[in-house]
Amino acid sequence: MKICEIHIGKLSIPLRKPFKTALRTVHSAEDIVVKLVADCGAIGYGNAPPTAVITGDSQDSIVAAIRDILAPKIIGFDVDNLEGISTVLDGALLHNHSAKAALDIAAHDLFGKRVGVPLYKLLGGFRSSLESDLTISLNDPEEMARDACAAVAAGYSALKIKVGNEPATDLTRVRAVRGAVGDAVRIRLDANQGWGAKEAVRLIRRFEAEGLAIELVEQPVKAHDFDGLKYVTDRVNTEIMADESAFGPREVAQLIAMRACDSINIKLMKAGGLRNAVRIAHLAETADMRCMVGCMLESKIGITAAASLAAGKQIVNRADLDASVLLAEDPIVGGAQFEGNRLLLPDAPGLGIREIENWRHIATLPGHT
Ligand code: MG
């Protein structure tokens, strides 16, 4: 089975309500999608959301990287050589991890279809369903408390609370949410690089002193500040998770060598796809560091791929895969199913995705003259 044609397109999916973090406010999910067509007619699906503030990738840069550099390198490749495809993608240009992830995910999907096995089983098959948390956007404390209560009423027992814009208000936010949802709900915080190291230590110690029972704090300091991250990790009892700092396998190896964090948030768009994400999971497991698998604001293609990794590997003990729940529409036919706060992996080959509806075509390779 050889890759003979690659289609690039775009999805624009409205959100149920604006998504707000310390880094940005978003009103719709924009997603670049790819279809890898094999000579037998089978199709592999992949995606790349442009998350410029985190990955540095824009819509135009993703399309250009795929169309002009990456896709021509894998047309004609045998799908059986999945390792070869991922290696060629990784070596074809620096950075551009989202564009690489789109093609790597699609190649894994096609490989799963080729061998007739669901992707989560190819990646280990440790479990077939997952519990996801739900993200509460950064707003004023009262609105966040209301959103948290609505999430608990909808069946969520773990919430990821966005903080990181102003420490005094962040303390009020966390108190308001904990007060509103009670003690039974697990609360994770994500500061999205919004605090200084000393500020983070003061604040997290305050959460601890007030008994706010914070399960973990994600990325308290700037992505590049590994020393600051270690400073925080060494000085608080609360679990500190690296997200934006833990970009690809090399960064994770460095974080582990420094013991700069307690756990790792793996995202396919940071890692550059499933092959590198698996490398991260294995590095973390070797160092006895637990992993969460997270996502960007993206369509269900990437969510199903990330869920397949999370389900496949025992070292992944948390999933933050709520993007599909934040979207007002689902144009992806097949893939993971949502039942309340649980994701069920498809019992179909690859990602189990059958079609993308309402996508706007951008380019087809090879170009026809
Ligand atoms: Mg995060």
C-alpha cells in the first residue's frame, strides 16, 4: 500500500463559548486537515490546529510546510514503513511540529487501516476508554465558579482551571471554584506560563495552607525557564506538570535530567506527531514520571489520535481531551465517542474516522498540470 495523493483542507468550527487562557482568547477552532490517499483507495486522516502562541505555527505556515516540503517527501512511500515516514517528516525541516503531526497522525491512521487494527491497540492497547477533565476558561471568579458547577452537573469529576493572569485574583478564582464545587471534585490548575517562579511558590504554598486540595499545577512559569520550573518544583508539595516547556523528546529528556517537574503534559502538536509522543511517554516512564495527554482547540481527528496514545500507554494516567466538548459542531464522522466525561476509543481500524464534512479544499498533491 503506497501513499499516492495528499489533500489539504481547512475546518472552521464555532465554539460553544469563547475559550480564554493567560495567553489568548479564541472564538472558533481553526483546523488544517489532511487526507492521505493510498493506491488501494484507503484514506488516512490527520489535522493541525494553528496555535501560534504555543507552537509558533499559523494556518499559512502549516499549509506551506505540508504542501511545499513535507507532503512531496512522503508521496510514493510504502505505508508499511511507518517508521520511515515519520523519520523523513522529522528530518525534512526544522520546527513546524503541527504540520509534521498532521501527516504523522494520518500515516498512523492509514497503517492501522492497512493492518486492520484500532490505533489505540497498535500503541499498546492498555485500556479502551478514558476519563477526561473539562477546562474552565479564565474569567472573573464568579463566572468561573458558575462554569465549574455546570461542568460538575454535567458529570465531570476533574476540572482544569485556567489561571495565571494576576496572582491575587488567581487566589480568589481558586477559592471560588473550590467553594462552589465542594471537596469531591479534582481540581487541576493551568497557569499557562503566567507567573514568576517566586510568585508561583508563594501562591501554591498559599493554596496548600488553605487546604484548597490542588491536584497539580501546570506550567507556572515561562516555557524556556527550566531553572524557574525546577525552583518551583523543589519548593512546593503540589505536583508541578510541564506543558509548554515539555515540547518534544529532547526538551523532556532535559527536564527529566534536571528533575525540573513532577509530570509531563504530552501533546501531539508540540511533539510533532505520535512517534515523538510515544518517545516522550517512554522517556517519562523510564524516569517514573506520570503523563497527561492534552490537546489544542482542534477537531476530533487529533483528539482521537491523542486519546489512542493515552489509552495505549499505562504511564498516561490523566487525559485533558475536552476540545470536542467545547466545539458547537462536530464535522468528523467516526472516531472517538463521548459519553459524559468518558471517551470511548473506536473498535475500528486506525482512528475509525470515515469522513470529514464541510471542509474547504486548499490543495491536492501531486499537482495536476
Ligand atoms: Mg497547559
